[in-house]
Amino acid sequence: MSKSATLAELVTIGLNHVEEPTRYQIDPLTGFAVFSTGTKISSDDVAKLIDEDEDE
């Protein structure tokens, strides 16, 4: 399973546990769904997590 498919599956599982309806917007530049979790995550944060994952 690809990383993106794994991520999509995990997001779906996580959102199924949220009591409120899931709200998302479509980014006009990328066309991707954008979810708000209340926590801002920068591209640097993502890069660090990817680096940690590759080190394991």
C-alpha cells in the first residue's frame, strides 16, 4: 500500500471518531481537500516527520 493510500485510510479512520460532522474545503490552487484540525502544521513539520520515518 502506498504512503498516500495509508495516510488516506488513517485519516478516514480518525475522522470517523470525531463527533462533529467533518468539514473541509477544496483548495482552489491544488484541488485537494483541506481539513482543519485546529492545529497548524507547517511544511517543515511534515519534512521532519518524513525524515524521522525514513530513519527508522
